Amino acid sequence: MSDITLGIIGSGQLGSLLCQAAKKLNVKTVVISDDEQGPAQNYSNEFIHSKYDDESKIKEFIDKVDIVTFEFENIPVDILNKIDLEKKVLPKPGINKIIQNRKLEKTFINDLGIKTTDWAFIEQAGDIGKNKNLLPGILKSNTLGYDGHGQFVLNSLDDIKKDWCFTADYILEKRVSLKKEISVVITRYLNGETYIYEPIENVHKDQILNHSKIPADINKEIFTKAQNNAKIISEKLDYVGTMCVEYFIDQGDNLLVNEIAPRVHNSGHLTINAFNISQFENHIRAVCGFKKEEVKKIANAEMRNILGSEIQDYRKRTFNSNEYFFDYEKKIIKEKRKMGHFTILKR
């Protein structure tokens, strides 16, 4: 074992894949999670089941680790700040304060001169009427929400439901005439060096990622701009670790940031097999202060998410040498739940 013990907050599939990458680098892992059945415990050296506001369990976690990272961004920032006082949290907790709030996130991006969809901050139903120019659009909860949760399609003012209670803030985004979606995964190291994976083309169904592929079918200008924007964002955030910038490309070939994920990302799963160093290994290297290694692409690839009961079919299949099946070993099968993924390398 190396002399570093990494603490990971969260025990889902991203936590599992981080633990596996850490093991490869001889880094010990301690996972803390409020999900008693979280699959990352199958791969971590130690697992602590706890609510994230349980101070005694958090203290136990802190005492066992040298550095802390996380697999999802919706952890209360004050808890991350408390941990950071004793053990360094990377990426920095302040980044989550921006990313957890769509208004702050979009303002941050726009202030860098980087385009997003047109949007407005919505505090009450009347604010939608004042921003009719954004219809048809999508009303999104300003905080929390992922994989389509907390989102409402508004084609006209008639779609505003009378029983909606505006106790929360929202943003209204203008619907994009979408040509395609891409993402860029980037790792930034403690010394400011970066590795930027090539843009990944993504297809969503029911607001959940269905499949991803490289190379993305985009022109050179968009390829370069997508990577450059990700680099600018990571530098401005003084980011350490792997992050992902998700983009829309509209029919006019405008590149628009959809959102930033301050963590390893579902669309980057294909990097496990398509590159010699995956997004997960690069994240471990960065947060643990290891030096950047040369990253080489092995093959083009396509990754498909396996949702719900589809996993049962995959568990019975046999695979070719260029096919890789990942079972997240989740005990409960639910419709639209990410149960695994499947990657095909294309030489």
C-alpha cells in the first residue's frame, strides 16, 4: 500500500470505480455513505454507514483518512467545509457552492465570456410571464435536481400549473434547437497541469444518458473550443481532480455550456477501456498529489448505460474480446436506475 488513505464521500457506481482505480495505484480507500447498501463498499478498504450530519461518524471518517474527495456534488457545503478544516477536501468545497446553484453556475460561466443557453432567474410564477421570450423552455429547480429530476417543460404560459408553490427558486432556460450534445472530461493537477480527454458525443433518453461515443461527430473548431472552455473553467475554479463540462450544440453550430459536473462523470466511463489512464485513475492521481502520467488513447469506443431490468439480460450474456461489461452490483433493481454499463472498443 502507498502511505495515502483517501476518503470518498458517496458509495454509488462512481465511488465504486474510484475505489477500483485507487486500488490499482495502491491507495487505500475509506468510503462514507448514507446508503447502507451502497456498492462502493464492495471495493473500498473500509466502509462507514452514516448520515452526512452525524458528527461522531464524520469525525471517525476524518481520523482514518489523509485526503477527502466525493462522487456526487449535492453534499451540504458546510459539511465539506468542516471536513476541510481537518483534512484537505478536493475539489475545494467552495466549487460545490457554485455548482449546486444553477444561477451562480450560469453567471460564473457567462462572466468568463462562455455561452450558455439563454436563461432567467425565477422566484415567482409572475417572473415567467416577464420572460416569455424564453418559451418554449425548461423550468429547472435552482438547487439540487439531476437526471431530469426537478425539471418541467413549459411550451407556453398555459403550462404553468396553478398548484405549483414557488417556495423554491428556479431558472428558466430557453429550449435549444439541438443538433447534438457533447461533454469534455478534464483532469487538473495540484501544480496546474491538465489532461483534457477528447470531446465525447452523448445521446440522452428521458433526460438520462443513454450512450456515449468517441470520436464525437463534430468539426475541428467545436472540438478545440470545447476543450479550451473546459480548461478555462477548471483554471478559474482552481480545480483539482477530474471534472466534466456538458455542452449543447445547436443547429447554428453554437457551442453552449449546459452544466458543470465537479466530479468524474458518466459520459467518461468509456475512458476506462479506451485510454491507458481513465478519468477515475486521473482523478485519484490528481487529488493524491501524484504526478501527471502520459495518457494514450487505445481505441475509439461506445459506452451504453444499462438501466433497470436490462441488467438481467446482460448478466446472462457472453462477450467478445472488445466488449466490456460493468455490473454495479446494486441489490435493488429499479426502473431507469443505472445498474451497469457496457463498452465496445472499435479499432
